[in-house]
Amino acid sequence: MAPPLLVIAAGGTGGHMFPAQALAEAMLRRGWQVKLSTDERGARYAGGFPKAVAVETVRSATFARGGRLDRLRVPLRIARGVLSAALEMRRDRPSVVVGFGGYPSIPALAAAWLLRLPRMIHEQNGILGKVNTVFAPRVDAVACGTWPTVLPEGVYGTFTGNPVRGAVAARAGAPYIPPGDYPMRLLVIGGSQGARILSDVVPEAIAMLPEAIGERLAVSHQAREEDRARVTAFYAEAGIKAEVKPFFTDLPARMADAQLVISRAGASSIADLTVIGRPAILIPFAAAAADHQTANARGLVAAEAAILIPESRLNSATLADHIAAILQHPEAAERMAAGALDQGRPDATDRLVAMVEQLARTSSQKKAGR
């Protein structure tokens, strides 16, 4: 008897692909076949998936890009993608179809709905993306990476958490060293779109800290390549120990070593913070769709594990005050770290696996009872 097949539908961004990859790896270990359904753009981001995962490229499109003529063609492109996905699914009969958001997931989810196949979605953020909003009432289950998640009326979700990379999972619950009269580490991270304002404000804020803090501080600052030179120069001129890079390959280790993290509030960053358990100052990206980064931060803020500064209120003096308040009060910092850890779901992948397998069992039982 052939092993069950899982079809994963995901878009071409890390926010969609990281949890999708984690689920794919886990299901392969459990003896399932796994296929990734995405478009040409998404296929270029699928290099991290295991080679055993078959990648199926289908047509899709979005109204958010291109000119007027391109937008007029969107429905036709999507329809062709849905037809192609439906033909594939009628042949392969997947046991479950899971969508992770992004417009490339439209064809597979729509085909699964038309064929009445078991289907679910996973939403990484605290507010559903546009595609997941459409499909939430049309699937059998909704897994939520952030809690609480704003859902349409009548739709209920299960809090699974967002799966994290293996390097992050390996640091889960790493002991926290509170701030003190010894070298301290500060980590600054932000997505490529939202990193510019952090490069503008954070170095100035750190330079404004009391000398007793600044002289003991070592900064790891993630900045865009075009900002790297000026940020590095500023830190050097201010006498601040800092390493500035567009990307840190050892980010989980740096987060585990940090006394404080300054970050945007993307779903993956929040997941890392809660699995490792670190105090944070969160600055949601103001241009994020439906302000979903603010929604992502709600759980940590409510748990008093993070301080939220809206981008509209961000300035170097305000940020410096918050940094100093945390680094000068070790007991409060320890409570923040513990609060972050309480919000974490290091077993998020296992929770997703359980939902997939339960959905497959329920479907099989229904068929057997006919």
C-alpha cells in the first residue's frame, strides 16, 4: 500500500516557507510522501526543502503587482492553475492539503475545495493574510502560529505556534543571563524591508545610554547592505563595540547570548524569541499588511515579556530610555525572559503534524462509514 500523500501549498517568502519546510521534514520522517505546490517564484525559494519533496509548479497571480493589463489577466492565470492542480489531485488523491498562505497557495487550496479533499491552513501572523482569509471558512481546520489570531466570524483556530528552524529549536529554553556588571550583548534584527529605520534610530539610541551601560555593551546589528558602512562607522565613532552584517548565519546563538533583543515583530522573529526566551523591544513594521506585526506582538506584550514601540513614536531618546530601563533592572529582565518562554511553542511542528494526521484519520473514517 502506497504511503499517504501530503500536498503543501505555500508562497515564496520565508514567512510562508519556513513552517512549510518544517512540516514537510516531519511528515517525511513519519513515512508520508510530500509534495510542494507553488508558483515559479516560490519554486526558487524551495531549495531548503528535502530532496524527497516533489515540487509542483502551478500558475498563480496576484492583483497587487503589475499594470492594469496584468491585473486583468489574473483571474485567467489563477483558473489555469486551479485546473492544473485539480487534475494532479484527481490522479494522486492526497490524504491532506495544507496551505501556508501567499497567492501561490491559491490553486492547490481551491482545487482541494472543489474536490472536497481534507484541507487546512496555517496562518503565521496574528491577522490572516488575504489568501487565508478567503479559505478560512472553506477548510476543515485552521492552525494559528500567533495567539490570539483575528479570525472571521464562525471560524475557530487551534494554536499550534510557528515551527522554528532546527538551530533555534536546539537553543530552546537556553538559560538566560540577566544584565549586570559584566559584558552584555544586544541583538538588533529586522526584515530587509523594515531594517532601514532601525539603522537610523538604534545606533543613536545606544550612543545615548549611560556610560556604565555603553562601555559593557557588545552589539550585533543586522542592517541592509546599503546601510552597513554608515552604521558601522557610527558605532565606531561612538566607541561602541558592534558587529554589523546584512545576515547573521549564527543568529540563534546570538539571540541565546543576548541580554536584550530589539526587533521587528515578524512571525518568525516572534517564534524565535519565545522558543529561546529573551526580553525584547518590538517595533512593528508600519507598512505590514493590516498592521499584522502589531497583532503578532500582542501576546508578548500582554505577558510583559516585551515592550512595544509603534514606528510612529520611535525616536532615539525614547528607545534609549527603554533599553536602559531593561538593562538596569536585572530582575525585571529575568521576568521578561521567563514571560517570553511561557509564550513559546517549541513543539509547534509536532502540533501541526498531529492536526494533519487527525484530519487524515477523520477523512478515512468518514469514507469507511459510507
